[in-house]
Amino acid sequence: MKNLKQILSSVVCSGLIFAQAVSAEISTFYKGDFDNNGVIDISDITHMCEYLCGKGSTPDSITADITGDDRTDIADLVALRAEAIGQYDMDSEDGKFIDAPVAKIETSLSSQGEPSLVIFCVEFPDCKYSRDFTAEMVDDIAFGDANEESEYFPFESMTAFYERSSKGVMHLTGRTFRYTAQNPISYYTDNLDLLAYECFKFFEGSVDFKKYDTDDDGVIDASLFAVPESADENYWWPYSIPFSTDNCRIDGLKIGHMITGNVAPYDVVNFNSSYLHEMGHCMGIPDYYLYYSEDDYEGMNGNAGPELMDADAFSDFGAFSKLMLGWYRKEQINVFEKSMKKAVYKLHDAQSENGNCIIIPHGKPDKNYFSEYMIIEYITENGNNSVLNTLSWQSMKPGIRIMHIKADFVKGPWWNYFKYENGSEETGYDDEGIRLLRLVNDGKDPFDSGDIIDSSVSGFGWYDVYGNETLDVGVKVHIGEIEDDCYTITVSCE
């Protein structure tokens, strides 16, 4: 085995000279931060040298495998030193977005790339809009550019909202059509397929709808059939369903997921927020609110609870939704395993490009995150959450939010779904038992500096055989100080 002097020599000969102790900030202890101080510096390089010489403590494989080739050798030392002076990107592969796990739900609207939404603003002989507007106006409302100065921000457009939430990996496109249906509105009650097919057939001769199948799977990505605000709430509230008439084709394509609702486009914030939620379903994310509970309608309560897929939340998607939709880069997902004993992480603003998360798995984590785990994020009043504290019925506080996830995946004979999503056969009519998503310390404020989360905190436990959160997670989460809008989070085995 080479001695320390020989190893240092080989690094110098490679053209990478140690010169001085330089440091580069990193967001977690992963990959080279041996002393767990949040920076890559000369002490980490010395530790790696000692390890390669057979001296010092043995680092875990995640920390020491800088190049990601499943071994620790001189190449890792070279890369580590280069990272310290900014010549090597340890996360060059990690810089890619993860594949969207929710794609396995097999819905028609992709959460990545440039999926498309076809909008039909429909009137009926006996049900008209109260204000006039053009299809071009709706195009701007739905697909316009981002504009933080807009009076409707962050709901100035659907496209802008998704681009911020997805860190740019999703760019919604589409087109709006105005149409007057052939029959009274009651003719289409409880039969959205009938209205959808009529709308598409009317324009089929003049529009190439193949351009709205952006993933070339033979299915139009998604379509919205907006009806006047005077339409009966019992039948035309915002909802989404798959097109079920299988033998109907438009330009040879099947019609994909459909959305309808009686929110008019000139009610811009309600229009966009309502249908952003419904498109979440088209991408495979279920509701988080409780369908049958009169006492506890919201799935997540309190100032830590806002989430676009919950009830009446004019807010951003949360960490679990973004994880499923593939809206994290690889290095932004930090998984704590008990073999680490202790880890220090930096949590950034979830409403920013740097927004990241921490996952504490129950047992071995599933590669698609279809398992049980805690997921931690730092929520703020910025970006897509900026409207919350202007509302009388919804508010939030910035801080650390922890969600308990039980994302078992079921491949069914007709469709795929999350086993414990609300409305499935595995869930009840109230807030008892296993849920896809629960908020730790539900109903309270987010956690803040100095807080310690362990088995004494409500909801911080794994499910037992009776569906109660009684099993000890076996770790302690300590919320450290916030500096430069970034929290230090320490996770350790108890």
C-alpha cells in the first residue's frame, strides 16, 4: 500500500496542487465531509489520505465514494481536493432531476418536460358566462410568462406556478378554445365524456390535436372543460376524471384525463389555483383532505399544513408531492440511514430553486419512495406560498415541517394507485388508521430552532399493526439555527 507521501505526490502530479486550505460549502455531510462540519476543506482531504494509507477511522461508503463508482480509491482523493477549490462538481450526475415515481400511476399528464393542456371554455344555450372574454385572454391566464409584479402572483399563470414549483423541469403548454354546446347544460350532467367528445369533434377538422399528445403515447395529455360560474355546484364543482368511452378517438388519439369546474377564467386566482390542483390529479397525486370527515376535513391542519393538494390551500406543493412528481434533483434528496449514527444537513427554502428535503426511512428505502418514511422540509412564505397570509381563512408560518408518509403502491387490474390514499378501500371515513400522508404534530406551528423531535412528539412514530403511530422511529431530529435563510438539521440515532 502507498504511504501518505506517495499519495500526496500522485495528487500533485495530476496537476491538482494543495496550495492552501480552501473550503466550499455543501448542503449535507455527504460525499467528503468527514468531520461533518458542513464544508469541504483540508481536514477532509487529510482524513481521506489517512484512510487510503490504512490509518484513521473508516468512513462510510456514501461519504468516501466521491466519484460514485462504488469504491474508494485515489480517484476519490483527486476529486475531493478538486471540489475544495471548485474544480470538480461532486454532484455532476446528481444535478439531474430524478425520474417521477408518480409516472407509475399511469396517468396521462407528465410532470416533467412540456406537457400540454387543452382548455375549452364552454357555454350552453341556457347557461352563459356573466362576462365576455376571448380564448387569447385565457391563454395568457393559463400559459403566460412568470410575473412577480402581477396582482395575481403567484397564480398569474398555471405555467409560471408549475415552473417555480418544479424548479423549471415542468413547462406547461396548451391552447384555449371557446365553444357553445349543442344542448342545455342538464343534457351533459354526470356525463363529461359526452361534452368532451362534442368539443373535440367540433374542432377536429381545423386543429391538429396530435400536438397535444406531447409524450407520443397515443393519448391527449389532459383537457379542461370550464363552464360558467352559474352552473350547478352539485354537478360542476372542480374535479378530474379519466375519459371512459374507449372507442372514441380524436385524430386517432384517445382523450386523456379530463377536468371540469364552474370557476370562470376572469376569476384568475381561483381559476388557476383550482385547476392547478386538478392537474395534480392528472399527474397522479391524490387529494390529501378527508372525503368523509365533517370534523376534520383538511388532511393537514394549522400553520404548518398548507398544501395545494389539500383542501382550500392557495399554496405550493409540499415535499412529498414534489418527490413523487420528480421535482427534486438527486442531490436535493438526503436519506438518513441508521448506519450513519448521526448526520448534519442544511435545509433550504422549499419555495426556491435550492429547496431540498430529508428522508428518514422505516427500514430499507424503496428506490421509488413507495414505502414508509418521514420527509422533512423548510417551508416559507415565499414564491408559490406568498398569497397565504393575505387570506382570512388560511395562514402559515415559516419553519420546519415533517410529514409521515405511507406510500405503498398498488398495481391494480384497471389502474394503479396509492394503497392508503383517501377514498381507497384501505381508508376509513374519519381520520383514524393509516393514511398516505400525515403531518407530524398536526394542527400546530412548524418546528423552529431549538426544537427536538422524537417519540414524544405527536405523529412521530411508525404505524403498528393496528394502524396507530406507536412504533419508535429510533432517531432524534434537532432543529438548529437558521443562517442565510438555511436551517441546520441534525438527525441522530437515539
